[in-house]
Amino acid sequence: MKRMILEKGWKLRRIKPDGQLTPERLVDMLCENGDGPDLNYTINKMPSQVHDILYSHGVIENPNIMGHNKDTWIDDFDWVYFCDFKADDPALPSYLYFKGLDTYADIYLNGQCIARFDNVYLQHRTERLENLKKNNTLMVYFHSSKKVIDSIEIPEKYAGRVPANSCERVFRSGFHDYNGPIPSLIRCGIYSEVVLEQAETLRIREFKLDSFLNEDYTEGTIACSLQLENYSGETECTISVYDGDNNLKGLEKSVISEDSAELRITVEKPQLWWPRTHGEPYLYTICIRCGSKKGDQLIKKVGFRKLELAGDFDYRINGHPLKLWGVNLTHPDTLTNCYNEELMNRILDLAELGNCNIVRVWGESEVYDEAFYDQCDSRGIMVWQDFYLCYSMYSEEPRFMEACRMEAEQLVKRLRHHACILLWCGGNEMLLSRDYDFPGEYCFGEKIFMEVFPEVCKRLDPDRLYHPSSPYGGKWANDPSAGDTHGYTHLWFVPERDYPVFLSENCRVSTPPLRTMKKMMTPEELWPEGYTAKVSRKNPLPWPGSWCNHNTNIGHIKLGPVEHYYDADSPGELIYRIGAAHAEYIRKDVERFRRGYSAGDQKGVRKTKGHMLWKFNNNSNIISYGVIDYFQEPYYPYYALKRAYEPILLSCEFSRHGYVWMTNDTMNRVEGTLDIKLFDMDNNSYVKGFSVPFSVMADESKVLADLDEFGQFRKRFLVCAKAFAPGGGLIAECIDVFELERHLMFPVDTGLEIAKEGGNCLVITSKKFARCVELLGNEDGDEFGWLFSDNYFDLLPDEPKKVMVLGRHSKGIITAKAVYDDQKCTIEF
């Protein structure tokens, strides 16, 4: 099989849609270079979408830097891509394969229309090319998605219920500004590879690759089913298995029966694939070859693992309990759907650093490349995979339902061999949107996620869980007591919300760091003249009105408990106030979910099986839910989540009594000694303390000690708990306080110092308690791209804190400052 990626010589031109353009006239126009806005733009990199290309030529600005889309004129035009290419042997059976077209595309080869496509989620393959030559011209003509959607006549039964963009298979995120920029940005163009396929001999049209373990995990089996094309008398296929060191572990052959082949191979005593929190995500390489050396071949990686359900979201991995702590992803950049592997790997790096063992591909996300799932396999990160429906009712017309079925089949076939895939989900918030917007009514589109999708999953991937929608499972769609739930407690009172079974979304809004806000806003917007930050009945906004121009989805009512923090006198103080409130919300909620039950619950059974924060990454530079910003810069809430996701967690519960808990989500028992002390910031000294031994089993969460031994004590005292192993090594620690931050007086002269130890290690110390120590880097004015293994941490006096310097910088100035400290300290790195 010859595969030639068509990535050279492409050009782009805008076309005014008038309905009168013939293919002949189109060819003539493209032969003219054009001028002004009707220029033939050279495409320097493929794949690229229209906005990518115009941005590279300086025609438009990146709307995501300030979160404002000034170039909606792009939506009013059609756009045509064109290139010339050579085919060495045009007589061979040949096909064009388009891995990503957004959205309404007519395909012309040598002036003849050979295909029309209208589904952004599908990978498209043409019929056999009948007019291929040695020298060819390919044109991909994109019709304006906006004009297509605007022209749709919605059936009367859907009126007021199903929007036009939910009657077509387009990226709905382009038709609203929920993720930014403002107004919405409708993307267009080629977002993945264009490939010429020429079948010299056998071609693998479709494959199914399954891995199985026997009951005692001593034997692993790989089973592969192949559907083939261009059979011409070849007799066999081979399957080879290689371990992680590229050692051959087995080879088997199978006879081809015209258009299919079945292959099976056994691996003795296989190494198991584990999520990153449980062990090594070990992968084997499978190589399948059909017929002769010129025959098609397939190379994939698989992991041997057994995933089972013991109850409602109560997973077992290879016989061991699996709690799931992670995040919801959004596509990294609303400017483009093209997969940016480097950028996505940085996001996955941050997920790993943040102690996540699961990510969710959200129902309104874009289509991720195979490289994403390969990375999740190799990193040991589970994937909750939505089908592409989101917060809407949908058409139930036959054409639309058939399109959804084809998408589901293609997605399941493409991804089912990946060890990382946890489950398939019908989509995001379809039933919830019905409950909120049209309570008690029928949810149009229900046939898709209650009939079409589950049938596809049962037929193509029967051993993996299908979940109809997120949230789903209880008496109403968002019932926390069963299935999964979304954390809308900022807007709704939700019974049983303290210990839900599974939180697949949980959100609050905060700003990005100050350095990012300065890119987002003008100085006048950041802190308008005369602004006082006073919140009152007549002025209820928690931020300047100018900030609302950089926020979507009324984020000012979705903040954390900002009332717990001091009023602000500067942009930096206001950003801290909002970020600290977000961090507090994350910490308190996630620690409670990790514990899984209250101290007074005699059953002692962990009710909450997992939590995924909404959302992890902002894909436009706006004020939103993300804990890492558009530039992949993590802020205070990110580090709060990281600490709350530590596999071994110490946390405090303050209810009728005070308690110190340990939660152990590793596979091993943990034991040692717990030291608990009270620290008085006013006198800079410990007041009282005691120690107790502890032993906590794997998957156990329990109270290690209550605070009654202290009797009554001042609310300003810090509760400081540390768990030590028998050899004295630190296992976990926490610092907490009963009182609101705005009622406390923190030291302003902490004596903070920073030193360097070894290559990339910093040691930070203080003489007094340092609240929320922030580390910042600067290399010749570049404040971005610095990353620290911990940041925004509290520091007790004379207790050194070691932090690794990560990120892309190898030199610069690093600054450390506690939030209430009058002074900062620096070191040359």
C-alpha cells in the first residue's frame, strides 16, 4: 500500500458565494494570482485552517490573545484549497483520504467533482478515483458553514427546542462564545491530513484488535480481525508481538480468506497495563502484515489490563480498586481544529504533574488525533470518551441519526484497541439541558444516545461500559446519589451533593495570572480609573465592569467564596482574591470527595468514586473555568487541585469536632506516625501537639485523629499535620485553619529566602509563616513558560521547601514572595 500525504504546494483563496460559479470558472480564477483580499495565499504548513493561514500572512490577529474576534467577515465567504500533485502509477486502485474537513466540502480532481462531504466529525474516503493522472490538480471547496446553518428550515416539531446547528454535524463550539473568543469563531478548512492511497496489493480496510487476560493474569491473548480489499491470491497474514524493549514475544500466521483474516497470538506471563497511579502503563507493540512485502501493514500498541465494574462507577483495574481523579479537557485553541501535538503534550504533562489519572474528552470538543490516545496509553491516563453531542436537543431526522451512527462506528473502531479508554459516553448534558430549560418535556435527540449509540457500542465494543449521557443515572439527570453528576451548586441547591457517586464536572470561575491578564486587557480595562472594588447591592459585580468584556457565560456569579478574602486595592490583589477563592473551593470539595464520607458515618464506606474538574485548560484568553490558561500557565487553583489529588492525602474535616483524615488511593498499605501541632502566627510558635500511630489500607479513607485533645483553641491557630513513615520519611502533610482568611492577620515580614540546590532544585525557607508563596520566573523579560513542581504553597518557619524548576527555561531570575509579605526575594537561575 502506497500512502502519500499531500502537504506541499497548497494555496487558499476566498470566494464570494453566489451560486453561479462553475468548476471551469473556478479553475480559471485560481490560475490568476488575484490581489488584495482575493489573493491566492500560499499555505506554508498543512494541515491548516483558514484562520491559521490568514494569521500566518498577517491578514488577521489572533483573536484568542485578548479574547475578541474582530474578523467575523471570514464566515461570510466560501474558501477553496488547491494544489498540484503527481501520482507515479495512476492505474493502481487509488483513493483520496481526508482525515478532517470542516465542514461542507466539495472535492474536485482535475476539474471534476468526485465527492461532497458534510460531517466534520468523520474521516472521509472517496470512491476509487477514475480520473487520476500522473499530474493532477486537487481542489477542496468549502461552503460557508454560517450561511448553510442560517439557511436551514427547522421542522415545526423542533421549533424553539432544536437549534439549527444541532440539525447538522458541525463543531457547535463555533456557533457560541462559551469558550471564547467573543463573538464566536466559526472555523473552516482542512484540519487533518489529506492522503493519496494506492493499493498495490492487499489493503487493510478495517481492523479489530482485542487483548484479553485469563483469570489469574498469567496469560494474555491478542485477537485481530481484518477486513481486506484488493485480494489477488496472497495466502497469509502474520502477527508479531514485541515487548517494551522491542524483543519478539511471539509470531503467528493465518490464511487469508479473500476479504478477511483472523489472527490470534498468546503472550505468557504478560506485564500488565496500569493507570499511572497504580503502576507502569506497560505496552506491547503489535505488527500485522498482509501478503507480500508490498502488502499493507498495521502497527499498534496494546496493553493487557482487565477493567471491571463492582458497582456504580466502582471500577476495578486488574483486580484492584480504581478511584478516578482527573479533569475535563477542551480543545487547546479555538483558532484551529488542527491537532498540535507539542501543545497537547504540554497539557498532558500538566495533567500528570497534577496527579490526574483520567481526562475526559468532552462532547463539544474537537476530534483528537491518534497521537493523543497513544500518549494517554503510554502515560497511564484513562480517557472518558464522549460522543459529540452537547447541551442541546438534537434532530431525530433519519439523515441526522444516520450521520451520528456513522460517527460512532468510526470512533469506536478507531479507538477501541487503546488501553486508556475507560468508557463511551453518549454526550454532554443533553438530558440536563432538557431538565433545566424544558422540564418534563421529551428530549429530542434521545433516540441517538439511548438507541443508536448503545447499539453501536454493544456491537463493536461490548466489553466496555456505555454511559448514555453526562450526567445520568439517578431520579433526575443531575442526581448526585446515582450515576454521575455535574457540580452546579453555585446556581442550584442539590440534595446529596456532599458525597456524590461520581462528579464528571465540577466548576468555579477565576482569572488567569496577572501576567496573562495584562495580555488580555489594556491597562485601563485592568483597573479603571476610580475603581474601588467595593461590592454592594447597587454594584454587585466582584470585578470591574470592563472585565465582563473578557468573560463568557456570566462568570461573575460562578466564583468561589470570594467573601472569605480581603477586599482588593490593586489588580494583583483582586486576581489573588478570586484565584484563592477558586483554590479554596477545589481544595475543600475534592478533599471531602476523596474522604468519601463524614466522620460521623458509622458505615465508613467511600461513596464518591471519582471527580473530574471542569475545566482544565482555557482555549481562549478569557476569564473562565480553566486552571491553566490559554498559554498553558497554571495558577493557584491548579496547584490546589494537584495537592488535593495526591495519591496519599492528609486533610482536615471541621464539623462538630475537628478531624485529621488520611486517604490512600495507592495499591499498598501505609503506616507510620501522625504528628499534629497547633501553630500561633501571632507569636510565631507551636502551641500544642501530639502524635498517634496509623495504618491505612489501600483504597481506604479514615480518621486518624480528632482534635479534642486540644480542647478549645483560638481559631487563628493553624492545624499542622504530618504523616511520617517508620523510617522518618515524610508521607503527606496538610496545613489548615478554622477561620476565614479575611479575619486573620498574616506576617508581612516573613524573612523568606530562596537558594539553589543542585541543577534544577530550589530551597525556600522563611522565619515566619508565609501565606501562599508564589514563584515567578523571568528570562530577559519573558515571564511565560516557567513551571514549578509546586507553587502557591504555605510555608511554616524553619521548614525548608524543595521545589523543582521545570518548563522551557534554563536560566533567568526567579522570584519568591508570600502574598502578604512586604518584601520578595530573588535568585539567579
